[in-house]
Amino acid sequence: MGLFNFFTQEIAIDLGTANTLIIWNDKVVVDEPSIVAKDIQTGKVVAIGRKAQQMHGKTHKLIETVRPLKDGVIADFQSAEQMIKGMIKMINPGRTLFNPTLRMVICIPSGITEVEKRAVQDSAEHAGAKEVYLIHEPMAAAIGIGIDVEEPMGNMIIDIGGGTSEIAVIALGGIVCDKSIRIAGDDFTSDIEEYMRRQHNILVGERTAEQIKIEVGAALPELENPPADFAVRGRDLMTGIPKEIMVSYQEIAHALDKTISKIEEAILSALEMTPPELSADIYKTGIYLAGGGSMLRGLDKRISDKTKLPVHIAEDPLRAVARGTSIALKNIDKYPFLMGR
């Protein structure tokens, strides 16, 4: 078995719209933005991940930056394949003697279609995987949070990522009811871009809007520990000259209000579909939040106020799904819900 292990590399991939994480040997070895920079003339990849993100919005006409995933699924097949290959190479860049056989567990949104599922499997196989297993994101998040998913106990998980928000009720190692909406962190970012343009007549790029979201993003206009105002630089739409303005968290809370309301509606809709015995369990256990979107200040309190249920945020929400995927990889035989070949 030792020799087999030497020739087989087991990796868990959280293939996200915004970030891709790879866990190998229980360690997060790759944590990079899901973005690729390509040479337009040759189609060759110039940069992947963080380096490509630094180029985003700043390229000249011979280089383009591509985000291969949109709404949690592969939108650009070729770029996705190149991105997965490049990120796998980051695991151990020194090894050139032989390429080990890859066994992968990749997490996917619960609302994904068969065609989209096939695209993920094909991309992984083209990137060198011999065995590919798929796991739904809410299930991976639940395992990553530390919930015993095999128990006959209902747990509600909400995973707010970059492209999708996954809401699922889990019991007995399966998803009882789920709601997957294509509204998540990316929509928060575009709301901020739109708000800055409409309210302040200032044009900001995607990266700046993302920075605003991280620094002063909020779901409630009143917070106990409010962040300081943030200086935003962009282009004045009236004069065309660069300018700087200060933005407060109350403004951002106002800008994100409509999008957060849509997520709240989806949560209420998922609760309505839940069987009564599981509803009783959820009343006791509450709701668990994971994913980068759950780090938005005051979001847990806002959801709690809306549902009248306790809301818990995962310990490391950004990595909860990746951690769960890694645990599933080690227990492939134990978890029948892993979708393999």
C-alpha cells in the first residue's frame, strides 16, 4: 500500500468562482483566486491565480484575464483546465521525474446540471486525474464545520460563495432539501460598483469594489464594532479625472440590502420545504454559515432576526468547504454520497 501511495497523489479541490483551494496531506497547499491571464495571440497562459489577479483590469490589448468559473460552474472549459493544471503544478513545483496518479475530490454546487457536472469531471481528467469524485458544497461545508452528517439529525447549512449561495438541510448523510441561487459575493461586488457610480459619480473597477466589500462591507446599517471609513479612488464620471472619496459601512449596507434580501427569501423558501421533524431539529441546532460571503459584517445577525433562529458562523468560513472536501477524500469508502465513476 505504501508504494501505491507513493505513486498516487490524493488532492481535494474546492473549485470556487472567486477562489480555488487545494488540500494535500491535510494542508492547504494552494489558495489562489480563480483567474487566468492569457496571451490573446497565442492563447498561452501568462499567469494563474494571484499573479493573474494583479493584472485584472490593468491589461493591455494583447493580454486578457479570464475567470473560468461563473456562478459556481465552468463557463470557459479550456481556461478552467489550464487553471486546474497550473494550480496542481503549484503543489510541488520541484517534481519533474514522474507525474503521480491523481485521485481528486472536487466540490460542486448542489444546483448543478448533469452537463455542468460532466464539464467539471472532464476538466479534472484532462488535468491528469485518474479518479474523480464529486461532492456537493453544502455537504462538504457541513463536514468541514464538524457536523456528523450521518446522524439522523437535521442541520441547515448556508454556503455563500462567490457565484452561488447554497442552502441545504442535511440528515442521514444526504441532502433532504436544498436551494441553490446564483446570487452571492460577486453580486455584492457588482452592487458596490453600481452604487459608487450612481451615488458618487465615481467609476471603480471590480478589484476596488472587492476591496470596499472586505474593508467596510456590512449587512446592517448599525453595527456594534463598526469599521473605519474607507478611502476609495476611481475615475470621476463628470470630469474624467481620478479622485478620492470616503465611504462608510452604512452606505455599503444600503447598497447590498436588495441582494441580501434575495438570499433571505431563499433561506425562508428552503425552511418551508423542510419536513416537520427536521424543522424541529433546526429550531434546536440553528443555522450554520460558511463561505466567504458569510464574513460580511452583521450578516449572521440579520439572518437570525429574519428567521428567529440562532445562526453560527463556521470557524474558518473561507476554508470550511475545502476542509470538508479533504475529510471526504480520506473517507471515500465511508461516504456513499460521493459521486464517482
